Amino acid sequence: MSVLDQLLVFAFMTGAVASFIGDRRFAGTLLAILYFGQFLLLVKLAPLGYGAQPVVSAWQPALFGEVLVWRMDALGWYFALITVVAGWLVTWYASGEWGQGYRERGGNLGLMHTAVAANVVAMLLLLSSGNLLSLFVGWELVSWAGFLLMVMNGRESGGVSGPAGLRYITYATLGAMALLAALAIAHHASGSFEYIDLIDAVDQMTGPTRVSLVIAFALAFTIKMGLLPFHLWQAPAYAYSPGPGGAFLGAISSRVGLWGLAMVFGSLIGIGRIAGIELIPGWFDLRDVFMWVAALTIVLPTFTALRQNDARLLLAWHGIGQGGYMLLGLAAGDALGTGGGLMHVLNHASYQAPLFLAVFAVMHRTGTSDLNRLGGLVARMPLTFLVMLIGIIGLAGLPPMNGFVSKYLVYISLLRQGEPLLFILAVIGTLGTVLSVFKLLHNTFLGQLRVEHMEVREAPWSMLIPMLLMASVVVVTGTAPGLVLDWVASAQAALGLPVLDHTLGGAAGLDMLWVSGVLVYGFAVGTLLFLSGNKSRRVHQFDNYAGGHFLTAENQYQYSDQFYAGLMHHIGGWYRASFTWAESVVIASVDAMSAAANGFFRRTQAVFLLLLATLGSVAWLLWGVGS
Amino acid sequence: MIPELHVGWVLFAGAIGLIAIGVGGLLMSRDLFRVVLALAITEAGANLLLVLSGYRFDAIAPIVTNEVGGVMVDPVPQAMVLTAIVIGVGVQALALGLVLRIYRAYGSIDVAEVRRRMDDDIAAEAGLPLPSGREKPAVHS
Amino acid sequence: MNAIVLPVVLPLLAAFLLPSLARIWSSAARVLGPVLMLVSLCVLWTTWGEHPTPFVVALGGFQPPMGIAFHVDSVAMLFAFLVAGGALLMWPAWTDDDTMPRLAALTLLLVAAATGLALSGDLFNVYVFYELLSVASFGLVSARRTGAAFAAGFRYLVISGFGSVLALLGIALIYLRTGTLNIAHLGQLAPESLADPFGLAAFALLLLGFGVKAELFPVNTWVPEVYAGSSARVAGLLAGVVSKLAVLVVVRMLVVVFPHDETRMLLLILGVVGVLSGELAAWSAKDMRRMLAFSSIGQLGMIFIAFSIPGEAGWVAGLALVLHHLVVKSGLFLIADRWGGALQSLTGAARVSPFTAGLFVLFALSLIGVPPLPGFWAKLQLVIGLVENGNGVYLGALLVFLAATVIEANYLFRLAVAMYAEGASSTVTAPSGGNRIGAAIFAAVLVAAVFLLNPLSEAIDDLAVVGNDATGYMDSLAGGAR
């Protein structure tokens, strides 16, 4: 039994424990300990992150003449580490007061723990898949485990989680069927489901076969990542999942799409071969398609996020946009770009999860995530504010947080490759991110405290510690990105991509140790100046005036609704509407075909059909043999 | 000189003609009873074709007698046709029984009317709005 | 004579005796059918163990190809086994009232005919059993004695009757050419006498004639109203078991007598259109019965696609799909007994019976093909088989199949999500105990199959070799009858 087997068995056991005793009071704590055990087993596998050979599972069942193989390499280990840590911390978050509250609101806590554990198991199975068949099995398990987490929140979400989940599973099945088609093409070309055989067979493939293989893989993985134009399912599905579940899904679940694309771009087909498929010879190839899709995925969902007034939806829409950066880097194909793209996976998970959890902590205390009904909570929930502050700096990609490092690598890669337009789009996306995360922070924590929130207390420690741990990851890996870049470089090596040359402080001329040092120095100077000045005096927020008026609960000097009204007026909502319109066209045409099929069964003269079919098939056979 | 018309061809033509008549009847009848009749005619045509498939005009009946010599007609199709006719009669009796039941239930044996009532009944049983747009299905036994 | 005829003869005998027995001792009459099914299962089990190679049973002592023969190989035994097992689990005549004797007798007749269909090695015998099957199923469909049941039964009768005429025409054409109806003998003669347009036309007639029961497009327009108008158990029997027997007949003819590209292509195209029309119609179905009916049209289309793949790959995929669909659709129809009405009324049904809703989700997942459930492995075999052929039409079929699966996932889980909707109260009642137990047994079979995938896959591979072995089928003639 290899360490990988131990890990998988342990993860299964965690799931079993969750399903049996998940609704007990102590279950969350016990499960968090079990997840920590999984984490320790992953630490035991840590040599993978530093260039060790892949670990193979001893269990290789053969079914219908096909073998299922599990084998974890550096890429899988990197993603698995994020998955298990995310699962561990969100379960910890749910283990105390949040879980109690969830149960009191009528939620099924046991089911939620089970669903999270099932997601972790499915992810581990997928990430350690050693051939295409086990990849598909893991893929479907991840899809359906995610579905379970999305639809279980019926009452909490006011009934919207069901339709959102149904939309998700329809898209996911479409992706799964694309993957099945890719499997079939690969099996046809190589005669087996093994990665090695496929890699060997790629060169011998005819042009159309290779193109259809790339398209089938790309369809499967982009749908899961929620890239344009298949992004509509993601935001509502994640936003209305139960809090820790939503944080887990938003942090890592949809990144398995990127994991798949990394395999396609790296080892299975190769970004060079994809760039060799020219759509307009000399001008535009298949790789450009990926890059432009990625760039548009950065811009459009980010500006959709800007329009959201529900904090959960705002974050979920950002999750889609951040996926664009990852793909943009990956499709750039060089050491900088792929390194930045892969590093962004960990960075994104490390700030997206605490941001979600912070929003759910605010919901836990105030009962709402409506950005027009919050404000001023910094005075009541300072540590939650700190978590969100660190998170949004990371999300916006500003130094000294880790989000800056990965985005910087992607930018440099784009500039070096001579893609100024894509660079500009990426920067526009960052601008939109800055605007909208400021809206999130401001409308939740800054401004005036609302009267109904006067008595709100800070979130309990059971929720704060996991959030603070995640936030500390953002700071630490922002200051010393080399920690993560070691793993990223091993993953690049495992994929056969160019390996990023890096130091502890960063790569490509960036030294975050230095940058952070300067910032800390500047901060220290500012603090000294602040302390050396006159003492400020605290007053109650209504003990003040604005524009000659005294302030009351009704008459505030600062409002948090209708944020960016002017900007909203200018950017409009046409791009969002165009995708929903396209989706409704597809649904309408299926509807029309369905009505036709129903009409066929309802109205036709059966005997007439039988006769027609007989004559037709007899004629066809006579003609077929005659010619 | 008029070419000699082989009796076999006439019979073949007759069989196919019966089938054609039957199919026409199945397609055009608006009345369940006529549908049953048309089905019976079609079956008769098929049976005739089957018996012709093994028939030889220069042979004797396939009965073992003391008479010596002579080719016997293939008895298998005849046995099969007898079976088919018996089955056909059974099915027709069942069909007529069903027509009677339908008439008792719906008071009509018009194809379109029965179809509409059936759709309404199925929808009503499932708790769906009636396809015909009526409020509720007419009472039946 | 061989014990293998007992599964045909005993139910036939019992079907005629049962109405009289019911007058004397009604409780014995009630259990007679299920007991006979158990006996049949035992007989088939022991025969399966005793005779590893195909053999022929001559009825009435005449040696084939002259007499009427049963051709017994493992594929035929499997289908006979499925008939007895399916009828046992779906037994529709547990009722206490006066309809019991009639229902039981008709079911026994159906079982006898279906078993005969599986075992027959003679085309005319096939026809006779097929007609017997038809008559029994008309009776069962109309057994609810409502106007809708009679009307649906009548429409079914007309389509099926006309289909029989076509089949008879096909048989006549074949006999005209070859002078024999023994399938093994036909297989030997076919390369000279039936490999021309004339013979292929005969195949087309047989295909469409027998295709009526196999829910083959376009002769399946009876399906929705019959499944909606008859009782759920009868619908489950027709969709789960009877349709598969008709498939077996068609596929036997395809493999042994008409192994041509044209005939396979015909089967493939009709299968593809069947998948499309069935799944699309199910997408907008408003009640569960008709949703299941349309979905079974789609699934049968997939089975036809599978069998149209040449070689053993087609048989592996086809048999796997047949077994899977039988288990899943029978279970779903048992659930639909009480829950077959408007989909709207099922909103929140999971709180009425969480167990039943759970079973529905399990069946739906397997039907969509989510690993590791058996449905996935069946569909995987189909996908691999289709691509291995590499031919453009087969690839088109693959695309249609994949798209249909997406539609399937959507409509099945639209219902599943609605069942679990909170805050809604459903008007339906929990399924009866018998139906719940039956559905649970099918679910247990499905789950057990996950753990027994390896032996199952080996067994299916062996069966596929036998099923695809046309020469083996023909050689059984030379072995002489027992």
C-alpha cells in the first residue's frame, strides 16, 4: 500500500465518518482532525513537489478489459494540497457556531459535511488519475459531488439553489460527454486509455482527428472552469451553496478544469501542436482562441461582478474572471506564463476561500449578504475586516499579496510574447477587480454602522482561526512566493513545460522580499507619524454633522447603495444579456425539437408510418445493394 | 395471340392486391370496426402469399396415399398458414371485443373521437390539463 | 426431450388451468405463477450448468431442419432467465379482487411466449410465439378496464397486427427463396439465396414487423399511451422484458442470416432516430409514466445502435445495455405505480417517501451513466465500439448519443431536484410495500453489479462471443438434437 493508497483510503474514511456522525455536535471538530490527517499524508508525499517520481497506487482494477490506474505526480500533488487544506479549513469553520446556526436555520449539517468530504475524495481521485479512464471516473465524481453540495441548500437559498444546480449539472453533463468523446477519440487513435499511448499517438493523428480531440478536451475543461461562453452556470451555483461548501467550491473545485487543460497543453497534446493548428494561416491559430477566450473571461465576468449587490454573487463572479488569468498564463506557454497561471490557482484559492468565509461570517452575524444593507461593521468585526482586507488586496492583485506575483508573471509573459492587446485586457480586468472589491469592502465594513447592526459581535474563534490561517497564506506566499514557485516548477517539469527559473522572492526580476520590506518600512514610518501626532478622539457616529445637518439613523452622511451608479450607466449590461440570450436560444430550440418529437408520437397515423418506413427501408436496401 | 396468363401470377397479384386494399383500409377508415376488417383483409393477403410460397401447380396434395409417384406440394407453408389463420382469428376476436368495450366506454367508435377521449382520460388520470381543453373527461364506466 | 422446454410448457399449461383453479382455491392460484417462475429459474439454472455448448432440442421428435426446434445457447438461456426473473419481480397479479385469475393467466401466457421467443430456433415458431406474446400483452394492457386502457390496447393491437402481417410477408419471402425456416439452416443457405435485394427486403420486413414490440422507430407510436394507460407493472414488463426479446429475435436474424453492411446501417439509422425522438419527447413530458415511456424508446434506440456495431464489441455493448435497462427501467416503473402522475405533483415527494426518492436518484444516475454505476460501463462499451468502427455514420451516432445523454440528465434531474425541493408539499402517497421492495431489489442488483463488475464483464464477454458466433449457431444443427 503506497502513501497514495493510504491517502485515498483515509479520505474515503473521512467521508464515511461524515455520513455516519456528521450531524453530531462534535462531528465538525473530529472531521477537521481527519482532514488534518489527510494533510499530513500529503506532507508525506511532499517530495513530489520537489521533483520526486510519481507515486502509483497499488490498486489497479481491470474492468471490461480496461484498467483503472491512479498515480499522483507533482501537478496532482499541488492541486491536492490546495484541495485538502481548503477542505480542512472550511470544515473547521463549520465545526463550531456556524454549524449550530446552520442546523438551527433548518440546514442538514451532516449532509453538508458528507458533501464536502465527498468532494475532497472525488477531487483526490481525479487529481491522482493515472489514465484517461480513471480521469473520467474522477471527473464525473467531482461533478456530481459538487452538484450535491450545490442543491442541498434549498431552504437557505429561498429555493434558487435547485434551478442553479440543475443548470450546473446540465452544463457539467455536456462537459462530461465532451470528455467521453475525447476518450473515445483517444482510444481509437491509441488503442488504449493510457496517457503514454495517447502522447505517442498524437503525432500520427490526422489533422481532423487531432483538432476534434483538442476541441473535445477543451469543451470539457472550459465548461468546468466556467470560461466564456459556458460561464453562466457558475456564479449562482457557487453563491447559493452552504457557506463552507461554497468557499470550497469557489476556491478549488472549478480549477480541475484548469488542471485538465494544463495536462492537455503540457503533456497530452502540447501547446506547440495546438499553436500549429492554424485557423487563419499566419494570423490566428487555436492557441490564440484560448488566449482570447481567457482575456474575455477576465473582462466580462469581472464587470458583471461589479454590478452585483449580493456579496456572495460578487465573489462568485470574480472566481470566473480569475480563471481567465490562469488560462491566459497557461496558454501563453512559456515558463513565466504557465508558472504564473499555475501559481494563480493556489493564490486564488488562498484568498477566495477566506473572502467567502468572511462574507458568510458577516451573514452569520447580521443575516444578510446584501451589500445595500450592510456597512460600518469594521467597528464590530475588526478581525473579519482584516481577513477581507487581505483577501481583496490579493484578489485585486496588488502588492504585497500573492495575487500580485502570479498576475505579474502573466503580464510579463504577455509583454514578452508581444501580445499588447491581451495585456491591456488583463489590466482592464484588474481595474474592474479593484473597483468591485472596494465596493465589497466598503459596503460591508466601512461607512456608517446601520442601526440594526449596533449589537453585532465579532465572529467566533472557530470561524476566525481558519480565516486568519488562510489570510496568512496570502501574506506569506506573497512575501516569499518562492515557496510556491518550487512546487509550480516541479509541476511544470512533470507536464513537460519549460521550467520557471525562480528565487525565494519571486521570478523575472521581481523580488517580493524586497517589495514587502519597502512596504513594511513605509508602513512603519506612517505609523510613527500617526502616533507622534495629536491623539484622535472617538465619537459616536451620530455625534457628527454633514452639510449642516445633524446625523440620525435615517439621515446618514454616507450611503452604500447605488454604488458606482454613473459607471454602471455607461458599461450597461449588454454582454451579460447576450450570453443569457444565447442560452435561451439553445433551450428554445431543444424545446421546439421536443415539441416536434411529441407531436410525432401524438398525432401521426401509426400504420401510415409503418408502411412508409417499410417502403423506405426496402427501397433503401434495394438501392444500396444495387449500386 | 394472347399470352397465357399463369394462374400463379394471378394469385400473387391477388395476394398483393389484398394487402394493398387492407393497408388502404387501415389508413383511411374513420371507424374502428372498419379498421378491424381492414386488418383482417391484410392478414388474408399475407396468408395467401405464404401459402403460394410453397405451392406447386404440378403436384399432388401432401397426403400420404397408396398412389405411387408424383411430386407432393410442400406441406410446411400450408401448416403454417393454418396456424396463422387461427392466430389471426383469435386476434380479430380480441380486436372486436376491444371495439365493443371502447364503444361501451366512450359511446363512439370514431377513430378521432376515441383518440381524443383517450388522451383526455390519460391526462386526467395523471392530473394534467386536458389536451382537448375541456374541463373534465366525460363519465365512463 | 430436455428439461429446457419446461419454462415454456409449464406456464402455458398453468395459464389455461389457472382460471379454473382460481374458482376452487384462489390463494393457491395467486401464488402459482410466482412459484412457476421460481421453478423456471431453477430449471434454467441447472440446464445452464449442464450444457456449456449450444444444443438443439427437437420438439415432437423430428430432427431439424425438418421439425420444429429450440436452439439453446447461453444467450438464449440468459434471455429466458431474464424473462422468468423479471416476471417474478414485476408480477402484476398480486391483487385480491376478481381480476387476479385473468391477470395471472395472461402474465403466464406472456412469460411462456417470451421464453419461447428466446429459445426458438425456427422462424415460424418465432412468429407463433410472437403472436402469442402480442395477444397476452393486449390483454394485459386492457386489464385495467378503463376506456383509455381499451383504446390504448386497441391502437397497440392495430399497429402490432399490421407489424405481424409485415413479419409474415418477410417469412413468406424467405420461404419462397430457401424452402426452410430453421434459422441455423437459413444461415447456411443465406450466402447463396438471401444475399440479394430480395433477401434484404425480407429482413427489412422482419425488422419492422418484430420491431413493433422492440419499440423501434418509427413503429413505436403506441408506446406512450400504452405505458400511460396500463398498470405500472405491466408497463414495466413490456418496457423492461418483452421489448428485449423482440430485440433478440431481430439481432439473431441480423447476425446469423443477414450479416451485411446495409442491414446494420438500417438498424443503426433507425436506432439513432429512435434515441433522438425518444429523449427529446421525454424532455417535455408532463407526467412520469410518459417520461419513462419516451426514455425507454431512447434507451432501446441505444440498444439498436449497439447491436448494429459489427463484431463482438457490438454484442458486449448491446448485452450490457439490455441488462442495465431491464434492471433500471423495471425499477423505475415500480416507482411510477403511485408516482406516475403529473411531474408537478411530485414536487417535494422526497419527504413523502425519502427511500423511494433515493431509489429514483440512484436509477437516474445509472441511466445517465455516472461512474461507477453499471450504466456507465454499458455506455462506455457503446462509445468505444462506435469509435472503433471509425465510420462517419457511426461517429454521427456517437454525437447524437452524447447529446441525448445531456438531455436525459436534464429531464431526470429536473424531476429529482423537484422531488427534494423544500417547502413544497407533494400530493402523492408513498408507493405500496410490494413496489418498494421490488424497486429495492432492482436497486440492490444495480449496486451489487458495481462490486461484481469483473465477473459480470467476463460473463458478458463470453456471452458476446456466443451471440456473435454465427457459424457456431449453424453448426449446432450438425450436432443433432437431444
